Amino acid sequence: MYIQELSLRSYRNYDQLSLSFDHKINVIIGENAQGKTNLMEAIYVLAFARSHRTPRDKELIQWDAEYGKIKGSIFKRNRRFPLEIVLSNKGKKAKLNHIEQKRLSDYIGALNVVMFAPEDLNLVKGSPQVRRRFIDMEIGQIQPTYIYHLGQYQKILRQRNHLLKELQRKREADLTMLRVLTDQLIEHAATIVDRRFRFLQLLREWATPIHEGISRNLEQLEIAYDASVKVSEAMDLETLKSTYQEKFTDIETKEVERGTTLAGPHRDDLVFFVNGKDVQTYGSQGQQRTTALSLKLAEIELIHSEVGEYPILLLDDVLSELDDYRQSHLLHTIQGKVQTFVSTTSIDGIEHDALKEAEIFHVKEGTIDVQK
Amino acid sequence: MYYPEPISKLIDSFTKLPGIGPKTAVRLAFFVLEMEEDDVLDFAKSLVNAKRELTHCSTCGHITDQDPCSICQDESRDPTLICVVQDPKDVIAMEKMKDFRGKYHVLHGAISPMDGIGPEDINVPSLINRLKDEGVEELILATNPNIEGEATAMYISRLVKPSGIRMTRIAHGLPVGGDLEYADEVTLSKALEGRREL
């Protein structure tokens, strides 16, 4: 799939903008603070209806403007269709093929995007939250109902945490309501973990050989799921539920004492091992980067195998962070099959055949010139 | 704004209604000025009477002008069957159907710790009391099919279970007359879960 056209209105530092893109590689060149990342972000928002940089949609609207708009024309499965996101102070609207989608799970997945930004190099050494977000976003774009379960889970979790705080204060507690919420929580927790397990199995299949390739057969990557409850990938949905049930029965008193939910997918993490060693703790900077890169490349292949088409790849200021060998491995892998957007301050130093036929865009203070 | 005081007060009153913004309020207020005086008086009386003469039925919690309400007093209805709903509007929806011959219990809300609403803040205690004396045989839990409604139904069922009263939850699934292809995945999977033998 690819984006044919993109138009922005009152988005970040862009007043009004309309661009057509190359099906292969588009390079966005500009000094710092001119709007390169804003353009990348706009494509990301078009896919996920939220930014990767901020949870506050208001920040996406141009200063002083009432509303902002992103429109894109997408080509997928031999069909062309428009996507539109309208942001305003009152909220956002997501339109697929001109029709407003009330639920985000009906919208997300229409456009598949993989973003690789400097923050993603933190995927390995950053906080567990970063890795949970990675896994949730990726499953979400291939399985829309996952987003529904995640949303329900978070709502129940908030209710449950409020109740636990209340119980913590009261001391003469009626635990019936807590157990009701526990049952509700488990329904969704088990589904979420089950889907995460199945996703990890796919991710491993792709990431392991890719990592071997980037490391010239020197490194063997393993991915493990670190759960707050003793669950394993061999368990079916019913066993997962009963395992959670046991755990929550065990920790009930402790949870009331602490006034918060102490187990569940919102406290789980991913652990990466290279040649048997935990990369987060023992890996070198280079190994951490290679791992992040392998995961991102695996994601591209995974989406291709699940959706049937390659996603769009956004490389935001990240090429310069990789050494020559990793750079050319990356560009070689995507060459000719993945529509890619590369943002950089300068094209010098990136030498690869793939860039020779690229469409070049120069960004300056929120305006863009196309170089032919 | 430069409205004379009587009309600006009227506009202000209209904006207190749900779904009425400032512009609609102005339109409605000016419309009232054009209305016949008798109609305006009737309107004002209806507003006051609705508030003054309606109370909640002491048995079931439904809105009524006599206590107990006409449904609770109706002896042709089956007193062993109680349908639990969240809102008086739900009773009216059920009554439109004309098929249900049992009685009701209106909770006036759902349990939601986040909003500080516990079981004692809605009509759960009065429901439990009712079950003690009235010889009820079946409780139909017809709270809304969202997290809070579902939690409330599960809470009541845990509370009532020891008494041995039969409890049922209304089904959720496809709307009648709708097309399968337009149903969302979650509704479809619920409908599939609740499928029946033919």
C-alpha cells in the first residue's frame, strides 16, 4: 500500500499543504525545527488517529487555529480511498472513505504504518511502557478487536483502582464489588495476553532471521514475555483465565492494602536476549540498536504476511543514527517494495542506490519545495 | 449580550436543558415570545407540575404520580417476576413492547467506583428488601450492556444467588431487521456466543 497524496490544514506549523508522493522513497530534507517530524507525524496520525509524540490532540492543531485537518489518498489492494482526520478542541473525527467512524477500532488498520524514530532506539533500554506500547500498537493495526479489549480493560482497571483506593481507606470492606470487577478484568486480561502471545510467536519467526542477517550470523535473538502472573504461551484462553483467577484470589488482601491493581497485562514487559544475555542490562549500545532495528524490520514483514501488503515506513531522523552497514541493510531490505519516508537534515553521507531515484522534498518554515 | 432581562433569563433557563446550546436557546426563547399566552401558561404549568406531582414509587423506584405506581398496583401483572433496569426510560421502552407482564425495579444508575457511585447509592438495598418479602421467583437483569451495567448485573447476581432466586440476563446481539454485514465485530462475537439450538 502507499500514500498517493497528502494534504494538511492548520496542522502544527503547516498552514496549508498539499503533496503527491513517490511510491518508493521520499526524502524530506530540512534544518532543525522546520517541520520534518511534523510531516512524518501527520502520516502517523492519519494511520492511528493519535500522535506518537503527545497524548494531547490539541497540540497538533496550529497555534490560533480552531481546527486542523489531515487528508490522505491511500492506494491499497488495487483500490484507492481517502482517509481524513479532523482535529478540533471538541474532539476528533476519523473518516474512512468519507464516512465518519464512531469507533477508532473501525478506523485503525485501514492504513498500516511502521514508524522508526530515534525514540525507538529506546525500545530495548527504555521503560516497560515503551515496549507495551509497541506491542499494543502493532497488534492493534492487524487486529482491530484487540483495541476494543484493551480499551475495555483500561476502563475496568480504572474502576477497580478507584474501588481499591476506597476499600483501602474504609477497612470494613465489602469485597463483592471488587470480585465482580476482578471477573470483568480477567475476561479482557486473558484475551489481551492470549493475543500478545500469538503476536510474539509471529514476531519471533520474522525477527530471528532478520537479526541474524544484520549481525552477520553472529547474534541469536530471543524474545520473551515477562508477565506479572505465571502464564505461559502454551496455555489456552480458559487456562489463562483460571491462572489469573488464582493469582487475584491470592493477592486480594495485598491489593486492598496497597489500594491498586498489582497484576495484569498493564504490568507486563518484553525481554530481549542476544546469545542468551538480556540485552537491556548486558547488551552494548550497538546490540540494543540492532535489536530495535530487527524488531522494526520484522514488523514490516509481519504486517505484510498478515495484511497482504507492505505497510508504509517512516524513518524519522534515524538513518544518521545507524552505522553504514546497518543503514545499507535497512535500505536494501525495503528497496522497491515498501513506500518509505526518510527525514534528515542532510542527504550527504547516505549513499545507497535506493536514494538515487528518490523524490526529494525541501522543508523550510512550514513550506515544502519539490526537487525534480 | 443586550437582551432585556426577562428574555435573557429565559435563554439562560433553556441552556440548562440537555442538547440545547446557546444558539438554540436564543431561538427557542424568541419563539416563546411569539406563542399564544394560553399556550405559554400551559407550558409553564406542565413544567411545574411534572416536577411537583411526580415522585418515585416507593416500591419499584419508577416515576409516578401516585404511590405505589400503576404498574406495582396492577394485580394482573405477575409479582413473581421482576425486571431490573437502570432508568425510568428503560421501563417505558419495555412497556412499549407490551409483552412483559411482570414488575420492575428501577435502579437509577449503575455502580461506578470512579464516579463515587456504590451499591448503596442506587436502588440496590430496596431491591434486596423487596426480594425478602415478595415471593419473587425470577429476576431479569436488564441493565445496559456496557462495563458499568454489566458490573451492576454481576454484583446483584452475586448478592442474590444464595437466596436461590432464578436470575437471568437479557441477551445481547444483533438488532432485529438489521443486516449481518453492518454489525460490528464485538456485537457479532456476542451474538455468536449467545446462539441457540434450533
